[in-house]
Amino acid sequence: MKKYILFFASALMLTACCTNPKFSGPVYLDPNAPVEERVEDALARMTLEEKVGMTTAQSKFSSRGVPRLGIPEVWHTDGPHGIRPEVLWDEWDQAGWTNDSCTAFPALINLAATWDKEMSLLYGRSIGEEARYRKKDILLGPGINICRTPLNGRNFEYMGEDPYLSGQMVVPYVKGVQENGVAACVKHYAVNNQEFQRTQSNSVVDDRTLYEIYLPAFKAAVLEGNAWAIMGSYNLYNGQFNCHNEKLLCDILKGEWGFDGVVVSDWGGCRVSEEAILNGLDIEMGTWTNGLSGAASDGYRNYHMADPYLKGLREGKYTTKELDDKVRRILRVIFRTSMRPEPNYGRFVCPEHYQAAREISAAGVVLLKNENNVLPLDVPQGGKIVLVGENAVKKMVVGGGSSNLKTAYEINPLEGLQAAYDGVAEVVWERGYVGDVGRSYNNVDTGQDLTDNRTPNQLIAAAVNAAKDADYVIFVGGLNKSDHQDSEGADRFNTFLPYDQQDVIEALAEVAEKFVVVNISGSPVSMPWADKADAIVQGWYGGTETGNALADVLTGKVNPSGRLPFSIPFKYEDGPIKTERQYPGIKEEGDEFWQTHYDEGIYVGYRWYDSKEVPVQFPFGHGLSYTSFEYSNAKAAKPYMKADGTLKVSVDVANTGDCDGAEIVQLYIADTEASIDRPSKELKGFEKVYLKAGEKKTVTFEVEVEDLSWFDAENHKWVAEPGEFHALFARSAGDIKADVAFALK
Ligand code: BGC
């Protein structure tokens, strides 16, 4: 009997939690009503003032809700590598909370270097959980502007030089974030490829280049990732600011791609009221006021889309057509995020996120060179490793602009290697050079005092002295997050290593028995010293776990599989940018803006080096492993494909070395019979394949007609011309392993 009652009680409970009691309140509050019904219901209840109110900020990082209706304000946060510390209501400075130190995930260029969509999903899910825990609705990231010039200060926040790679890598990130009920705000839309004069420069780009190079990753984020938010960029395009650019926002984003989410301005990127109202901007953030001084009580009322908009509506200058569209989009985001049916609470600074950060960062470390298999490190018991260079100890999550983070902890490379060799070998550090001793940014302090008053000669002498009897000497240098390096707001002056690091490298190479250079940067650096090092590793800003991740690769715990998301030319001058007109742009007397002419057109990155046959130091897609791979049996399922069909192409890849590893198999397509100028090949597929030593797998790609197409600007359509094409299976843009010809009928 007792058993029977228990069964009955649990059956009742089950019924109670599985049936949906009819919701008796208004539709917009019904979590189970379809989003569009909730939107229409809420909209119908709002006053004009409430509607206009939603389109502008109310603090540095929040925009208004509708308090009367219980519709919450929207909380935005940077992005894209971790959740920014809480800031003061009207200031950039952090507010000094003690519970907002986040997990710093690797910089997006590090993620791109994994060439691994699973890693991107893991990244998105993890950072989305952190955002949700911190009650943020819109995450200001990911950034996907193309690396057009190695000098761009924000390359580290983006995903490299190739639209296909960026597009494939951005989609899982967006999906992962949004699974948590947090909107990903993909930025900075569009043709925003330099920091120099970023708010005063007009990108002059032809349509073919726009559609083939600068838009595809945004299109993928919208159409495949279903991104709920997009951030307009600071610059102009077609002579109009991008936060209210008619062609980019109305015609392409909301028109051609049918985007149904919100367009958020970059902070201070909204510049002209009427354009903002008419040209597709939905939320205006960061217009330059501190929120207090512009008006008696609330400076935000002075924003372009606040009181000026309301006035225009009341005077009949505008109708509510645009306003209702904006408010619908904002409500949609709210119902998808803070008022979504299945709330979760996220999680923050947990072991799972640390592990994710470590895995992603390690998967993106690129082994550029490894003469005589000097890596992985092989250090005898009682041996000695000497690390030289500021980047072996410098905390890197602080600085760089809006991606600046306050992190729970940051393991530097020295600490990572010391932990790996604890009880086995001595790991010591020498400074080598003094770079940036800055320690705080927006009030976030690293707590690290890097002052050193020794002269360059004294520093080099000390490093050389320590290096003499070391089993390994590892130079850890590169760039950092200070101005004119990998940082927002300014570009680099050149591509060389700063602070005379080359002198240190050359001096160490003279004495080191085994010499490894680890370059930590978010952009390509010139490596005229490359032949002095036995091994070269491209490391990145790996966040919280950066030092452990690097150690994992150096020690062989992780077999490197990262690949370059950009080309590393021998020298800057080898690249496609040859004139001031192209970069940084020119400003004629009397002109208001700089004009930056994208004269190189579609020939960006490897498209340039390959097509013009300019040799590079390390090609796009390059990266070595501790094992070796062999490609064989490349074939196409048929010798031709039809315009309305697809074609399967495949190749066998075998691990021919003696340790397990992963290979990034790359597929490039070459159009050999085009009627117009096309790059000699373009990336159209990649897959990460795990292979045990001795194992072989078949990797198959499905070629679609889009992969063969170019953008015909005159007729505004994609065209795939019948004729011969080649499917090139490759380890990098410079290392083609197999070539299969096929025809498009
Ligand atoms: C940056 C954005 C950032 C915003 C808010 C701007 O200066 O360009 O990327 O999301 O500030 O911090």
C-alpha cells in the first residue's frame, strides 16, 4: 500500500511539472508563447516615449527596457575574450567589484588558429555561460574583420585573413553563446580593417571585393549562426558612417540576408540623427557624453536617437514605421535572452572553463619550424631550461582596449613550464629586454611591477650568461597589448619585433645549444632572424591558461595542430599594400575624412602572395606536427559536377610518424578557366582529423556551386562558370599535396 501511495504521489508531481498550466497574464509575459506574438503584444502596449527610450543607452553598458511593463533593461558586455569587469555607471573604469574576475579565454586569433569548429563551439558555450552568470544579455563579440594589413592593431581580436576560415569559425562560436540565452553581437560590420583614424576614414571598396572578401564571414554569422545582434563599425563606407549605413544595414544585412536581430552601434559610432533613425540602427550606445553633464539629470537623453528622435516624431518628421521596426528587434532580443522561456543561470570561473581555455589555446599554438626535431623538449633529469624575454612573464589579459579583462588568474609561460618540469628540471628566467612596463588599464591592475633599470647590453649579457649551460634556451617575445602593438585605437608602425628583440635573439643564437623562439602576437611579425632559431613557435594571447597551454605544446603533451590564420611574409613590402592611398589612406586638403582605397581588391593575404607568386616566410595554413602525415588516393566521385548539384572529393590521410596527432586537411579550389581574374586558389574546406600513429582515414568534402563562384558586381549575383576546376588538398596554401581536376557542366 505504501508503495502504491508513493507511486501515486510521484505520478501527480510528474504531471504537474510536465503539463503547461494555461498562462493567464498578457501574451508578452507568457514564456511559452511564440516570440513574434510576444513582440507584437508588448509593442501594442507601449507609449511612444517608451519605444524611443529603448533605442538608446542609459549607462555605459546598458540600454533601456520598459519598467512599467516589467520588460528589463538590456545589459551589454565586452567581449570577445571574456566578460569585462563591471564598470562605473557612466565611465570606462572598472567599478571595483570583487566578484567579477572572469575566465580569460584565448584571443580570437588563437581560436582561429585551431582551425577546429569544435573548439569554436566549446569557446562560445563557455563564454556564453560566463556572460549568463554575470546577467549579460548581449556579448559584444565575436570580431571577424579580415586581416587586410598586418599593421591593424585589432587583428588579435579577429579571425585572420580568409573569409571562409573566419566564416566557418564564427558560426559555432555564435551558436554556443546563444545556447545560453545570450546574444552574440558580431562586430565590426563592415570593412573596418584598420585602427588608424578609425572614426574618420572612409573605406573605398568595390562590390566584388566587398562581397567576396569582407562580407562572407558576417553573412555566415547571420545566415548559418543566426546571430541575434550585429555591431556597426566606426568607419565610413560609401561616404556614410557604418552604424547607419544604408547599403550595409538596410540593403544587405536586413534586406538580402533577412537579419531579424538588432543592430547596435559601436560605442560612439552613431554620428548623425536622421541617418541613425532611417538607416537601420536599432540601439545607440556610447555616444560621447558621460551621461551626466550633457543635461540636468540624464545626458543620455541627448543621444541622437533619444530626445531628437522623439521631437522629430512629435513634429511629424518621422513616422513610427522605423521606430516600430527597431523596437520589434529589441524586444525579440529580450525575449530570446533575459525573458526567454528556459532560464539558465550560467557558470563562472569554474574548472571546466579553465580546461576549455587551456585546450583551445594549446590547439591553436602553431609550430612554424622544427629543425632536427628539437621540439618537443627533451630535457634530462636535473637539466636546465632558460627562458628569456618579457613575454615569458608579462600578464597579457590586461590592456589592448575594450577586450581588456580582469581575470581570476593568469598562468604565464614561465609558470607553465615550471609546473611541467617540477621536480625534473630547473626552469629559470632572464629578462633579455625591457618592453612595456605598464601595469594597469581602465583601472584594472596586473599587480606586476616590471620596472628594470638595466641597460640593453646588461640585459643581453645576463641572458647570454644564463644561456650558456642550458639544455634549451627558449626566447619568449613578440608583441604585447600596449598602444601601437596588438591594441585597439592605433596600428603598429611596422612589422618588426619591438624593443630590439632581434638583438637578443641573435645573441642567444650564438651560445644556445638548442634554441627555440616563441613569438607571442596577434598579428604577423617579420622574422628576418628565422634561420637563427632551431624551432619557431607562434603563440598567442591565450588568456587565463596561456602558459600551461604553451607548455603543453612545448613538452609534447599536446601534439601541435594549430595553423596560421594569416600569411607571414618575409617583409611588409612584399604584401599587397603598396601605396599610401591603400593604407593608411589619404586626406586631401579640405576633406573631412580619410579615404582608404582597397585598390588591391580581392588580393588579400595568400590570394595576393599565391597569385603574384611572391614567396613568403610561412604561408597561410602552415603548421607542423611532431608526427608526419601522408596524403594519397585523392579523387572526385565524378569527373564533373552540374550547376545544380554537388561533388564529393576525398583524400586519404595517414599518420606516418610514431606519435598520435591531428592534421588539418585543407581544400582549396582553383578556377583555371575563368573569364575574369581570379585568385590562383581559395580555401573552401578544412577538417581536423585525429590520427593515431599508423592510422589512416579518408577525408571527404562536398563541393558546392558556391565554392566555385565569384561575385559579378555588374549584375549583382554570384556566378559559377562552366569549365575546369581543381580541388587541391593541402597542408597549407604553400604545400599542396594532391590535385584533382573536375569540370563544372
Ligand atoms: C570597441 C568595441 C567595443 C565597445 C564597447 C568600442 O570602442 O570598438 O569593440 O565593444 O567599444 O567597449
